[in-house]
Amino acid sequence: MSKSELAHIRRSQRVTRMVSELHRMGFQRLRFMPYMYPIAYRIQIASISYFAVANGCHVKGEAWSTFAASR
């Protein structure tokens, strides 16, 4: 796999690899969710308890306010 020339692509790949490495180290209950923010994409990393059961890639409605407060 060749490196992308786009910095934002390289950063997003680095975050994905970081979460993958954490999973290998025993933190399988971590999840991450990219989302669009007015200026740029953001990524939230949290415990599985913050994510929906039916679709593990979306934050639960009540958990979103916790994420919004952390910005």
C-alpha cells in the first residue's frame, strides 16, 4: 500500500491503525466514529457503551450530548 499524498488521508489512516493496535492489545471494546463538523471531519473514540447496539458505528442519541460537551 502506497502512502497518500493527502495529509488528511494519512491522518485518518493513522487513527484507524491506532484503534486497530489498541484492539490487538486487549481494548476490543473501543470504537471510533468519524463525523463531519462545520470546519472538518472529527473522530470520536469511546467505549462500546456509548454506541448503538443495532449499528455499532453510530453514537446513541443520549451519548451524543456527552461527546458534544467534550469539544
